Amino acid sequence: MSMACGMDDLEKKIGKVPKIFKKLAETDPDIHEMILRLDQYIWDDGALSRKTKKLIAIAIAASMRDQHAIKAQMAGAKNLGVTKDEVEEALRIAYLLAGMPAYVNGKVIEEEIM
């Protein structure tokens, strides 16, 4: 996989590639390539579809209250055709397991992106 192709794929998946990761392509191309390959392996359809994996990632990011990760995962989910209703259900799971702050944090970003 070429670096440009890998970065394009990553951009489609997560919406926006962090600047520090783009810089890693220049400063340590070997580790950058390994991360891209691991990313591809993890996100490819398998027993779980890519959409299901995105919903899990959204719930985890909301539970962690990581706004950057929530935005990135929701942007990628939107690119995959994940619906607002599907995100809502994932956020309800985050609420059940991580509490109201996780749900509210995810809902605020859901309204912004979805």
C-alpha cells in the first residue's frame, strides 16, 4: 500500500487525519506504514461489519469523553452510511455503561456531525 493511498483510505474512514500522524509519515515512515496496515486489518469487515465496528468505536470514544475521537469516529461512520438512529443506540450503550456525561458528550457531537 502506498503512503498516499493509505492516507486517503484513512481520511475516508475517520474523516480527518491528525497532523501528528501525517508528520509521522515523514519522520518515521516504517512505523507509519505499520500503523496503516494494522488500521486496515482492524477496520476491514470480518465477523463484525465495518459499520458495527464504527458504532463500537463511537461508544468507546464517548465513554472516554474524547471529543477528538468522537468526532473522528462519527465522521468516518457518516462516510460509511451509519445513521443517526444507529449512533443513538450506540450512545445509549455508552450511557448505560459509562453514565450520563458520556451520553451527553456523544450527543453534542452527534448533533454537530450527523
